[in-house]
Amino acid sequence: MRCAIRRVFVEVWDPIGVMDDPEWPRDEYDGYIGRVFELLVLGGTDQEIVDYLEWAIARMGLDKSRVSLKSVVAALRAITWKGKSDSV
């Protein structure tokens, strides 16, 4: 599941806007995977996920309005997994 969250961060979220560069490290947002994983597994609400991603964007010093968080949450919710753990 953590790999799938990374994929969503790279392909859908990408608040910095750098993932179009194939040379940019794919682990740019890995520090945020753990909390999103917890929220998904423990039944966090969509608003809790949005609040966390907005916090992360603000922490990066970016404008949160640049990213559609509804589409990010939808992509995260579409992740399916077997069991409650996976590794990056």
C-alpha cells in the first residue's frame, strides 16, 4: 500500500510540480506516506486526509490552492490492498 501511496503522490499530488522531470527523485514525498497510510488504514475521514495534505503543503512553503486535493483523496481511496501492511 505504501508503494501505491507513493505513486499517488508522484502522479496525482506532486505539489512542488517536479515529477514531470524523470531525473527528479521519486522519493521526494516519502516523508508524508506514513501518516496518510495511518489515516487510510485507521478509517480517517476525507477531511482528515485533506487537512494533513494541506499541512504538508504549507510546511513546504507552497500555496495549497495549486493542488486539487479532492482528486488526491479519490486516488488514495481507490487503492486496494491485502491486509493492513505493506512496505515501500
